[in-house]
Amino acid sequence: MERSQWRGRLAATQVVALAATLLAMAQAAPASAADTVSCAASTSVFAADSGGKLWRYPLNTPGSTSATWSTRSQIGNGWQTYGRVIGGPGGRVYGINASGLYRYRWTSSGWEMVNGSAARRISTGFTQFATATARDKITVDERGDFYAVDAEGRLRTYRYDEAAGTWTFFSRLLDTGWGRFNLIVAAGQGVLYARDATDGRLFRYRYDADSQRWIDYQLQLGTGWNAFSKGLFSVGGDTLFGIEASGILAQYRFREDNSTWVILRRTIGTSGWQNFSNVAAITNGCTLSVSHVPARPSVPVAQYAPAAVTQATSNSIELAHTDNIGRLLHGRMSPDNFSSLQLTAISGSEGFSGVPALSENTQNLVRITSRNINSDVWTRTQSTAGSPGWSNWTDLGGRMASSPAVVRLSDQREVVFAVDAGGALWARRQDPVHADLLAWRKLGGSGLTGTPVAVPLADASALVVVADSAGTLQAARYTAGTLGTWTSLGGSGFTGTPAVVVMPGYRLRIFARNAEGRIAATERRTDGTFTGVWAEVGGSGTVPAGTPSALLSPVTGRIGVYVRGTDGYIHYAAETAQGSGTWGNWIPAQDAFETYATDPTAFSFTNSNGPNVAYLTRTPGGTLRLYTVQEPLSWMAGADGVQRSAGSGERPAFFRHVLPEESVSD
């Protein structure tokens, strides 16, 4: 057999295999809404040959099975200087060489001229994508957003503002693990196709840049796409055009509403396309009319929201809370001198609501994460450890219905959790190498309505606890970017945000306000199972008005529970002994006849005298009160190793500290 015949049969075999695989992957789907694609009557495909000539091919009815070509025309010379040419929306064409990224725009009458030139350099970067190893790892969608896979295999996105001549965002990290792909191509707003370098599998993704969410993630659409060794391009609208080594140009179109290929390998060019060094197209020749941008849920400013408190690695006590008009305030003070508090509004003109999250990144910089009243999650990081300075706010998107929960895992990486308006749990996890947070990924769940609580477990995992619409608490374990099965903790009618205490061996105690308005507790065992039994805490002498805060005392090893009562006072109940799970009665947790408007936040800290227990609350006027808690010495094991019961007659003492009011604003 002659080599040319052998090659022909091999190519035919690859084509048959690809078509069969695609048909198998795209099974018949139930009847659905009308096709959502809309295409221009004609669009442009650009092809640069080895001599540097740039040709324009008019493609008529590009999203249909009757697509045809009009006569081509030469529209440029010297394009051999670009190692990579990619298309953009509205006639834009981008060339990449060793000097950077250049922007052109084709109009119906010729090239748009800027300062007397058709070429406009918009970046000195991106030069790696002019090389043979990376040229297929950059693309532009119908909105004009760039997507590129960097040398570490991370997917990043970029947006250029032509009017301002600046990048709106640059190198925003979206995902990891894209090093396994040897080609990416955008086929709609945020729609990305990626080809596996090993076996030619094709995957479809949809990213929404407005909410920074992955709407669809890693849908496999077949194997054998490595048959298109000369590249893939798109005119938008989920269209794909593949060039084989033989020069054949094949047309495809996918329907996301029913997951079918409505155009499956239609030959639209029979030969010669392999001779072009670059082929690109206008990326909004076809568009998808259905919007995938999630609506923004309404976010009223929460009144008298509790504070978040932590002790930083730098030893300072850090606190943050939102006030009744939506300002976000941050405070920092010495654990040995509460009057040193510097309380500052750091929200600028932005508004925030609910309880912010306080955490530390891997550089031991304090980070505040809070929900903006526009429903996005925003974050701001300390400029240097222990300093009063802050970086600029970063909008993490999300469009979330709940406040965020932030947890730092045992591998020192952070994860941000939040619940959307549809009742599903989402997460943004920190990149394994860099400080960036990856895009929001939907973890699952339905009917969730509360603010999640996340606590770290072993093996870089976390337990997430959140209420559903029936007021039943649900729990699931988060590991390596995925969520395990939801477990109901039993009961219903629970309100507010639960409190979770981690005990040695990763045994957990969970506290919440039940349907009867009492504080109740349940337990997660060391084997990861839950008892499913809720026991009331503190007796009936106090009627809670809010949600509990609970803390494992570093002094006595007992859990203390704090709650605001309907009388406006803070009340306290303690375990009768270490790990007993039984509780003494509610007692007043303050030494002054002063009522409070916010639920308490219990925390521990270390100062020159050793470990301490305290809680923070605010008056109806918004001023801060910090109470230190002195637990009886009899609650600690003495020389005889005996611990006295919480009901033995001795009680903790509570000492009020009036904290300084707001000083300055940023």
C-alpha cells in the first residue's frame, strides 16, 4: 500500500471514530425550549499564510447546516511576524509576537486606524503564546475577555478596556489543572472548550465573569478531537470548526439546553486549510441568547449584627463588625491593653451586611471577608502583619444570599463558602501554590437558607454546617474541592446561625436555637457520625433572643455557651465537667445592669498572664463591650486530679471593659 493511501485510510478511520464517539457522548435528550443560538447573516474568518498574507473568508449563515463561503480577499501583509493570531468580537483580531499583544479591528470598509496605524499594542506580555508549545492555549470570547493557560497549568482571564487603554482585570485566576489541555477555544460568552493532550477528549465549561462562578464545569463531549491537529476555532454560539492535517475543515455546533450536537462534523472545506499558519474568526458571529448571569438577591442591611473576633499571629486581637447603616468597622488592640483599641471604618463608600469573616492568609496577614449589599463577597487584606494599613478591596463576585464563611484548612489554604439564592452551597478555594482564590464552584445542596459555618478537620478537609428551609441543620465534609453526602442532624425549626466547637480528636459539639426558642446541642463523634439527638442547654430560666456563641475554654477544657436573652442581658451556661455534654443552668454573664443589642461573640486569647476567655457584644447605641471571664479554679484539675462540677456552687466572674469608640475612617 502506498503511503498516501495509508494516510488517507488512517484519517478516515480517525474521522469515523470521532463521529461515533461524539454521537455516543451526546445522547438524545427530552424535548426542550427552542434553540437559543442567533447568528449574523455573515461573519469573517481570517487566515494567515506562510508568506504573511492575511485573507478574509466571508462565512454565510455560520451557525447552520447551510453555511457557505463567499469569495475570499486579501486584507493584509506581514502577518508572518505573529506566532499566534486569534479573533475577538466586533471584527477584532489580535496578533502575538515577541514584542507583545497587538489589537486590530476589521470594519466593513477596511482596518480601523488608531493614530495612523491599524496595529495597537495593548500589552508587552503574552509573548509565550507566540511559541509553538503555548500558541493554542489562549482564546478570546464573544465579550472580548481573554482566557489563557499559564506555564503552571492555571487558567487565567483578562479584560481590556479599549476606551481607557487599561486592563479592567489582569491575570485573574480561575482554575488549576489545565496543564493537561493542549488547546482551549472560546465559543460564546464564558464558554470554553478544552482538549486533553493525551487522548483528545473534549470538555466544555461555562464561566460567568460577572458573578465569577463556574456555571458548567468539565462536561465531556467525546474523544478523538486530536484529529484536528491544525487547530480549532469558533464564531461563537457554541460553534466549533476543526482543521485536520489533510486540510479538511469540519463544522460543529453544540446545544447546551439539551446537550446535543445539532451540527456534527459537516465538511465545510475540503482541502488547503492546513497550509495556513493561523486561522481565526470573529467570536460573536453567533451568540447564545439565554443569559446565565445569576440575579442579585436582595441584601438588606442587618441590624445589630454580631462581630467576628480572632487573635492574630502577630498577637493583636482583631475584630470586625457591620453597623446598622452598612459600614464595616475593623478594630485592633493589644491583648494586654484593651484601651489601645483602634476602631476604624474601612468600608469607604461601600455598604456591607451581616457578620464578616476574619482569617489569616499564609503570610499571616489578616483578611476580612464580607458580603457587600450588592450581594457580592468582598475581601480585603492587611498590607503588612500588625500594621494598620490595608490593600484595596477585591470583589470576589458570587451574588450570594448568605454571608460568607471562611476556613483555613490544615494545609494552610483558605476556602470561602456561601449559599446562593437557589439554596445551593458554593465555594472559592485558595490555589495550592498562590494566594489567589479560584472561581466559585457549586458544591451542591438544595433548599439551604442559612449562613454556613465551616470548621477545619484533619487531612485538609472541613465540615460545613448550614440550615435548610425546614430549619433542619445539614452537615457535609468538604475535601479537595468536592463535598461529601449531606447528613441531617435531626429536628426542625432551628433558627439563626449555629455555633460549632471542635474538640480533641475532631469531635464536634453543635449548638443552635430550636423551634421552642431554647438552645440545644448535638454531637459529631470521632468516627464522623452524628448522634442525631439534641439536648437542651442551660435549663428554662432564660429565654434566648438570639443565636448562641460557644467556646472550648483553653483554661478549664470545658465548653461555655453564651446567649443574649429576651431581657437584653447576656447569659452563660457551662459544661458540668470536661467533655460531659451536660450543662449547668443559665447564669448572668455580666457585672453591670446594662442591656445589649447584639448576640455575643465568645473568643479566647493569650496575653502576658496566659490564656483567657472573653466575649464581645454591643449596646443599643453601638458601643463595644468586652467581658473577660474568670472561671473558678475548682473547675480545673488540682493536685488530686479532681475537677469540681459547675453545679458545685462556684461561678465564673465576668468583668466588663468599655472599649474606645471609632477613631478614624479609611
